[in-house]
Amino acid sequence: MALVLEGITKRFPGVLANDDVSLSVAPGEVVALLGENGAGKSTLMNILYGLYSADEGTITIDGEEMTLGSSADAIAAGIGMVHQHFMLVPVFTVTENVVLGQEPTGFGGMIDRDIARETVMNISERYNLRVDPDALIENIPVGVQQRVEIIKVMNREAEFVIFDEPTAVLTPQEVEEFFGILEGLQADGKGIVFITHKLGEAIRVADRIVVMRGGKVVGEALPAETTQQDLANMMVGRSVDLTVPKESASPGDVVLEVRDLVVLDSRNVKAVDGVSFDVRAGEIVGIAGVQGNGQTELIEGITGLRPVMSGSVRMGETDITDAHPRDLHQLGVSHIPEDRQGSGLVLDFSVLENMILDSYYDRPFSRGVFMDWASTRETAQDLVKQYDVRTPGIDVPVSTLSGGNQQKVIVAREFAREVELVIAAQPTRGIDVGSIEYIHTQIVAKRDAGAAVLVVSSELDEVMALADRIIVLYHGRVAGEFAPDAEVTDIGLAMLGSAP
Amino acid sequence: MDRVETTTPEVVLRTSVEERRATIIGVVLMALAAVVLGVFAFGVPSDASSTFNLSLPTDSIQNVSLTFNSRIFSAVAGVLIFALGANRLRRRNLERTNTALGIGLMLFVLALLAWAAADSSFSLVGMLRSTVISSIVITLGALTGLTCERAGVINIGIEGQLLTGAFVAVVLSSAFGTWAGVAGAMLAGALLGALLAWLAIRFSVDQIIAGVVINILAVGLTSFLASRVLSEAQDLNAPARVSSIRIPLLADIPVIGPMFFDHTFFVYVTFILVVALHIGFFRTRWGLRARSVGEHPKAADTLGIDVLKVRYRNVIGAGLIAGFGGAFLALAQISRFEENMTGGIGFIGLAAMIFGRWLPFGALAAGLVFGFSGALAQKVGILGTGIPSEFMLMLPYVATVIVVAGLVGRARAPAADGQPYIKQ
Amino acid sequence: MTDTRLPEKEPTPPQRSPMMDRVTGVGTSVARSLVLPTLAMLTALIIGAIIIAFSDIEILRLLFDDPGAAAGQMVSEVSRAYRALFRGSLGSVNSLSESLFAATPLLLAGLSVALGFRAGLFNIGAQGQMLMGGLAATYVGVYVSLPGIIHIPLTLLAGFAGGMIWGGLAGLLKARTGAHEVITTIMGNFIAVFFMQWVLTTGIQDPGRNNPVSAELVTSARLPRLFGVDYRVTIGLLLAIAFVFAVHWLLYQSSIGFEFRAVGSNPKAGSYAGMNVAIVVTLAMALAGGLAGMAGANQVMGLEPYKATPALAGAVGFDAITVALLGRSNPVGVLWAALLFGALAAGGREMQGAAQVPIDLVVVLQALIVIFVAAPGMIRAIYRVKGREEKPTQMTTGWGS
């Protein structure tokens, strides 16, 4: 009854995403699929789930070849997928999301709500996935949403389940619960493919680990016989240094002072619920926490992008609560936003135009109403060289650059001037290794030049590597403050809300 | 954790937006009260009386009417409106703002009518009946719009679909009778819908641009054909008469009867359509799938739902509704084709869709409100007040602007509304 | 347990970015950039020919009796129509003048719509803005007496102001309440018509007339003809062309234009970068309204009988949308598009007069041309031309603010 992928090849324009990849999963087996983004694992799974079609290769279940031209085909073949970004309709209930596409109907196509609810509760009980069938998805926490996704998959009587980065958005305790669910599925004879880039989890949970790199399978390992370092080397192909070189900090005066900050999110719920902290010149403060605990709203509140309900934000002597982004810019605040394509760049604009996006209004880039393109071009060209932005020229649309280089454009823009306060939100999300190292170096350099730095990251490792002081946010409150050499378990507990 | 924490506690705090809206509406109500008291109450002689006729000559129960002293009526209305406005200014019970506005407006309109009819009478029931008739095209336009938008496609081309439907209905009805006209109109609407869907889905043309261009195409084509064909062959601009169908028993209920149960079949079909769409969207599996496509097309795709096919189906189906609306306009309301005869009513339909929160029953209610504003404009014009008729004619359009400016609160459109779905 | 993990590389394939309708993109050769519009025009004319042929009742009746003769008549009818179209647009000096004359308001109004698009706004209200601009200009043109050299700019300025207020209102509504400008500007069109009807039957009404017509403009407020009395084209054309450069400068050489384009493409990034989106939206709609207002002023100052009526905008307000779309919202592109559609308008009048083909066919042709240009895939499919993958012309982000 094994699921076997054989010789899968997939080409996109300019990229060989999968190169003669073979993989097999047996019932009751957990296979971890490891690799960086761009290694081809997501592509492979999308092919398996019918979202893409392979150029070459076969997929067989129990020896029988399958054509998977759409998700419907995959579902019919007994393959289910829980995506990294949940495929749930926020305004529908749990039940509606579970039965969508396979609704129990009566006369005239009308949905039988009782049967639907029953179906959900049955599966819920069988696999210990506690949910409220009538709750709206937008009102339930992320861990519960994941359970809904799993119920959805089980509702289609999947025999093989693909999990794409399932623990990315879970708290440490939710991760433990998830592993329990995984064991339950395994015991029920389901074959599981578990895509991740978290080496420790792969070793912990999998029966077999398959490593992909550059579109190929580069190695297989048994968890008992390998180490994280080995796996890391396989994934990247070279020895990788996972730390950031920096000296210890010598903090000076307080630059940023946040007191009792309360910020509401878009649904008028308190996302930031009375947060206070300081950031000093010459130090990096890292905000850790699982995504969705108020970090985004905290940064938006501090940078004036979201109205502050109560509390204050001060920069030195000046009260900057609800300040206009331009005023902050003039006060020497630089902001690297979380969503670089949505908030940090105008994708249609050229590299040049993006370089001056927040400083175009003043000298030397313009005088009054008149843009001075000549000096702007010079400056932009210098910055491109200085910050190692790989681009064919400064006039190409910034959308043609890779994520890492796009981020470098933003960093160049934000760091090329005198700044007193740096606010960086998820600065290295979705970026290649080389660019990450570069950006980390730049951030440390700014600190050493005397700036106060505030970094928010959902990757605990990044926070621990960069920060001189760590603050954990949970449900909008400060759940703990730690030195970077603290025990990870302590920090993890704080991320969960149980301060030691 | 023993107790299952399956929902995050929601703490809904008062927001400045809702408070500001309450203040604005409070002030508006008080201004209205001032007008009512100053103009409607004390602008008429103290002995003037108004009569609202509640029966039509065709009713079985005759001579039902309300007569009262104009000044007292308006004065009472004015005081009530003032009270409602003052209450809004206290900024409590913010969720009741819309109700207060609704009641206040209703009182204002009644006082306006009392003033306009001082020392005379007018047919209130007649006005209510023409409200329903005026509302049908708007409601059908709104239903067209929401059928598309619930699946994630913005349809600005409703105006063009109505116009084209009207033209085809007139020509075919003149030649072959009413049913041919209606069928042809629905087909025409569906074809234009197919064009919109094709442009937006297959060629990724921006949905609003596609809709605008389709409107222009429809205006050009129908005007061209009207000049070229209809002016030559006058007999093609003489559609068959569509007579009212009076529903026995129900039509005899005073006021409600003539208002809802004595109409052409178009009106009854519209009512049925509202119910059918409600059930369709919220109780059937097709509705669930269509809505999922409008809210989160990627999720629908991963569950094996054919997103593009659903969008095509909804837009073309909506086109049938718009064509039907055009047929009603041309065959039952105006009974001939005139260039540009839709006069923007398709866009009012869009506003009604937004006002009605993308719900079929909401579309019906909103259509009635907009229809009422049109009927009111007409009636006040006839009654001969000092207000220039042009301002009264503006009323539905101004009302539309007020609605989309959110003075009656905000609603959420389907999440993926207007965004093309691009499969990788 | 330290969970070491490796950072992620960016995902492939690269995400598609929502792009606005742009000038023919980076790296397109001139030849390629002309092929498409030409084919679009050709296809539109072919479809137009079919419409002309099959909408003549006489011919249709003949088709059943004598298909051969019918076909012959169709051909002669179509060629008569298109010959007239050509004659009226380019066939004589007078035709050229008429084409330029028709192009003038199209250019101004087209710039108005294009400016809006560049700032991410759908200005469907050029019609109403023209009316309000024309009205304001009429007041200044009727009641004020000044030497022409001052009077003309003053009247034009009034036109700008009138349209600016009307457009600015829609912009303000969008900025403050999020009201989508598609609906508010369309409603504005209707409200403007009724308003005009009322105003023109009161104070400024033409004495001796009962319908909504204004009094006549004083001679010093009338736009002088460019090529002598025999040809209708006025200095309005020069004004319009000047504005092509002005709008180009605004969009690409000024900091204001930088903000317009940034907000038009990504308002969130714009506001993160410190731009005031509300002001940008209001200002853009106001300026766009002003341009359309001047087009309206042109309509009263530049043609007989130099009086304002609620119909002064004609179909220009809507044609302007097709002009802007064809010109891809680029000032120079709008210029070419306005010239083309102006020629079609002039030719259409001749076609209506000489060949009895209603001028509305021109509207159909315009719409078809725009459809083909906006969906190049259609042309490619018909003519089997290879091309790049479809670039979405995505601008809409739903109704929300």
C-alpha cells in the first residue's frame, strides 16, 4: 500500500524545481522532508497533491499508477494535505470548512447540517482533535485551526497525509500536542510526509528523513544515526555557521521608551495589552514570541501606523505616540517592515525609486516640488554597490529582484542615513542564507555605531543570535525578559504564558 | 487544560468610528427636526389638514384614508426626531444608530408628505405601490451584483447588461411576443456576463475596467441599433403589453395588497428569486462552494473546487438576472426602448448591493429604500412644493453616495472580491 | 533543546506582482508596441463592418431572396460607410481640422482619467466634472467683461476650478470615508446633469429661451480659431497639448507625481514611507477633475453657439475613459489615443451624414479597440502572433477602504 514517487521532474521558466526525485512513504510511516526554501520540497508536494503537474515521472499507490491532475484527483486517491498557510475560509464555521467540497446534501442540494456536524464530531473524537463545530474560523486560535485542517483531511478518508511546515505557527505546547496527534494518525496506519526546515523536529518525529537541495534528493538518513549538523550540511552542501559574530554590547542612554502601550487590532481586540520596555543606544533588544501575540500591532503602534489606544512611546525627550511616519523618519528612526512586498516596496517602481521611497521629499532628492533625478541616480548607484544589491541596473522594476535583494534595497534605504533607532520586523523572513548573514551583519554594525535596535522575529534562533536582551510577548503582554544565554525551555515557557 | 479553549475571548471596545458616526447622525437628525418643525409644522396654516389615501379605486374596500392636522402631525414628528437625535449624541447603545436613523428618516418623510399634501390629499398607497415597482430593477441589479461578488467577481457592467436586455426584450417582444422578449433579454445579459468573465478570468483584465468598457460597448451598440433599426422599423419598438396579475385574497389586504400582490409577473418572479438566492447561497452546497470561491479561492481550489468554473457560472447566471431586469424595465415599466433608458440604475443597484450587505434579502430591502426615494421624488414633484423638481430627481443618486460613504455603517465584502485567481 | 534550523530561501516560482496598466514595458521594441494597436484597430473595423452590414433591414430582407445581391449590397454599404469615415477624418484639410477639433476635449478629459488611473483611482466622473467646469466657465464668460488676453485664461481657470471642486469632492469622500470613487463619480455625473438643468433655467438662462440653455459667452471669452475662420480647431488644441507635457512633468519629474504613482501602485507602502494617502487621493481627484473641467470649459468657449447646456459634455466624458485606457494612462499615449479617437469622431459625423450610419458605431469601435488592447491575448489568438505571457492589468482591490 505504499505511496511511491519515481523520477519526478518539474520545470518552471528558468528553474528546474524537481530533478528526477524519488520518494516513498509506507502506511504508518512518518517521512520528514527537509530542505531550504527553494529546495523543491513544496513543489514536489504540490505535484503530489495535484496542484502542479509533473513533466516527467510517475506516482503510484500500491503499484497502481495515478494521474493527479487536480486536487480532486489527489483527494480521490486518498492523499490529503495540510498547508502551511491554512486553507480555511475565515467567515465560515468549522463544520462548513470541514465539509466544503464534500457536503452531505438532501433535497435540491441543500446541506444537511446535522449530518455535517455529526461528521465533524466523530472525527474529532476519534483523533482527539477538540473543536467547537459552530465556531467561526476567524474567532479561534491558530492551534485549533490546525486541528480543523486535520479533520478536513480525515473527512476525505486520506490514507496519506502531507503536512507542510505544520509547527511554524504553534506555541511549544501546541507543538507537543501536534506530535501527539501525529502519533495517533500513525497508529491508525496513515502514511505521513512531514515537510519542515526544523532539524530537531525532524529527528524527533520521523522514521526516515529525506533531504532535498537544489531540486534533487541529496541524502536520506535515519534519525538515530544522524545529527543536526549532518543534516544541516546536507541541506546546504557546506558547513554552515549558525551564529552571528558580534561583540558584547555597551548600552548607553535610553532611546526608545514604551510605557503601558495598548493597541487594538483590526477587530477591536486588545492586541497589545499594556507593554512597557526600553531600548538603549548601542543595544539590540529582540522581541520573541509566536506570531500572532501582538508583535505586529506593537511595531505598528510604535511606528505610528496604527492608532495607540493608551500608553506612550517616547524617543528621548520627544513624545512620539501616534507620530506620523514622516516625523519619525526625520527624528532618525528607520523601520524595516514585516511585509516587505506589501509595505516596504512599491513593486512596480524601479530600484531607484524604491531607494528614495521615504526620503524623496527633501534634499538632495528633490527641491520643493522638483525631483532631482541626477543626484538621486548617483546616490542610488552608490548604495547598490555598497549594500551588495544584485540587480542588472537601478531602473529595473524591483519586482524582478529576489527576496533577499529586495530586502537589501530596503536595508540600504533605511541604513544609509544617520539613524538613532532601528526597528526591524522579521528582517530575514524568506531570504537566502547569504543575504541573511549580510543583513545580520548590518544590524550589528548599526548597533555598534550607537543606534538603538529593536528586532522582532518569530524565529527564536534569530532573536537569540542577534539580541543583547530578549523580551517575550504573549497575548499582548510582556511574559518575560531574558539574557541571550538563557535556557531555551524558560523562554519557551514564557512564549506559552507561563513565566518561571 | 481541561476546558477546551476553542474561541479567543472577544473584547469589543467602542471605537471612535462608531462614536463619530453616532454624533454625525445625531446632528443630522436634529437638523432634520429643525426642518420639520420650522418648515413642515409651522410653515402651514394651523388649520390645514392632510389626507393620506390608503385605498385605490380598484380595491374592494373603498375610501380608507387618514386625515389629520398637518401642523400637529409634523410638530409631533419633529419632536420625536429631535429626541432621537439628542439620544444619539449621548453615544450610548451605538448599535441602535441605524435604527434611530431609519425611524428618524421615516418620520421626516411622513412629515414631508403631510406638508406637501397640506389642504389636499394624495395617495399614499399609490406611492407605496410605485415604490415597489421602482425598486424591482434596482433589486434585480443588486442581485446580479451580489451573485457575481459572492464568487469574487466585481461586475460594474450591470448597467450595460440591463440596457442590452431592454433592447433585446423590446425587439423580440415586438416581433414574437413577451416570452421571446424575456428569454432573449436574459440570453443577452448572460452573453455580456460571459464576456466580462472571459475578459477578467482568461485575460486578467482588471474587473472594473472590463465592466466599464462593457457598459460603453452596450451603450454604443444599443444606441446604434436603435437609430439604425428601430427608427426605420417602428413596429419593432412596440412590445407586447404585459398585464398585471392580481393575486386573489392577498391583493385585497388594505395597503399591503396593492403594494405587493397586484403586479406583473416580473415582480413576483423577483420576490421568488430573492428567496431562491437566499436559500441557494446559504443552504445549498453550490452556495457554500460559490461563497468559498469568493472568500478564499485558494482554499476552495485545494478542496477540488474548480474556482474558474464557479466564477464563470455565477457571472453568467447573474447575467440572466440582469437581462431579466432589463426586460422588466423595457416591457413593463416603460414599454418601449429609448437610448440610455437605464439612466444609471445599474449603479444604484450596485449601491443597493453594498447597502444590503451582499445579502439577497438585503438587496430587496435596499432596493425598496432606493425605489422609495425615487417614488418620493416623483410624488413631491407632483404635489407641487417649492422644491425644484431637479433636486428631487437627484435624490436617489445622492442617497447612493450617502450609502457608500458609510453613513449607514460598513459591511465587509467577500474577502477575495475583485481579485483575479491565478493558478500556478 | 536548541532547535537549530536553517533559514529559508525565497520560494520559487517568483510571485507575480499585481501591476497596473503600464506604458509598453521595459524592453519592448517600437515595432512590437505598434503592432498590437494596429491589429486591434483592424479587428475592430472588421467587426464594425459586420455590424453595419447586418443591421440594415433592407439588406437582411434581401438576404433571403437573393443572397448574392445582398452580399454585394453589404460590401457597398460598408465601403460607403468606411470611405465616409476616412473622408471625414483625414480626407481633406477641413476634415483634419475637424479631427483635431474633436480631439481637443478628448485629450483634456483623457488626461483627467489617465491621471486618476496613475494615482490608483477610477475617475469615471469626467462627464460630471466637465459639466461643472463648463458651468463655472460660463459664469465667468457671460458676466465678466475683460480683454481677451485676460478673459480667456480666467475663464479657463474657472473651468478648472469647477471641475476641480467636483472631482475633489469625490476624492475627499474616498479619503475620509472610503467611498469607492467608481460609484461616487458616476453618481456625480447624474447629479451634475440635474444641477445644470436647474441652474440653466434660473439666473444664467438665455433670455428668450425656455429650456436649460445659458446666455451666450462674450466674444472676449471665446477661444480663437487656430487656422483662420474656416477651420473649427481652436487654440484649445495647443492648450491641451501643453497639458500633455504638464501632466508628464507632474507625474515623472515632480515629487507630487512621485507620490501619486506610489500611492496608485501600493498605498500601504506609500503610507509606510510617510506619504499622506488621504491628501494624495483628494489632490489627485481634484487635479483630474480640474483637467476635465477645462475640457468642459473648452466645450463652451470653443464651439458654436458658445452657450452651456446640460449636454455640453456630449459623450466626451465616457470616450475619455477609452482614450485613457488606449493610451495606457501615459500622457503621450493619451495624446495619440485622443488624436485617433478624435479622427474617428470627425469621421463618424461624416459617416452618419453621408452614409446614414449612426455615429454610435464609433463608440462601438472605440470599446472594441480598448478591449483588444486590454486583452492582447485575444488578438494573439486570432492572428497567431506570439507574445509574452499575459500581464494582468490589475488595479482593483475590492470595495473596502
